[in-house]
Amino acid sequence: MAVPKRKQTPSRTGMRRSQNMKFSSKNIVEDKKSGEYRLSHHLDLKTGMYKGRQVLDPKD
């Protein structure tokens, strides 16, 4: 079994993970009511809406 010779530094680990966790353009959707862009399956913080219902008080 292959075993690494040296421990990978936290910097290198972070650089590798950052490539995996990028947001793809498929995740970004336009909000139907406000017309602003947000991540899909996420709460809209400005309006406080999620799936068509009010979840939080709107942020001013």
C-alpha cells in the first residue's frame, strides 16, 4: 500500500480543498420575486424567504 513520505502541510490541504468547494454556476439561481441571484436551496437573507414562505424577518 502506498504511504506518503511526509505530512501534507495545512496550506496545501487548504489549497486542495478550495478547488473542490468552488460554487458552480449551476448552484446560482435568480430569485423569482426580487430578481437577485442567490445559491439554490439557501435562504434569501434580504427578503427572509425560503421555498415561497417567510422564514425570517427581512433584513433592512
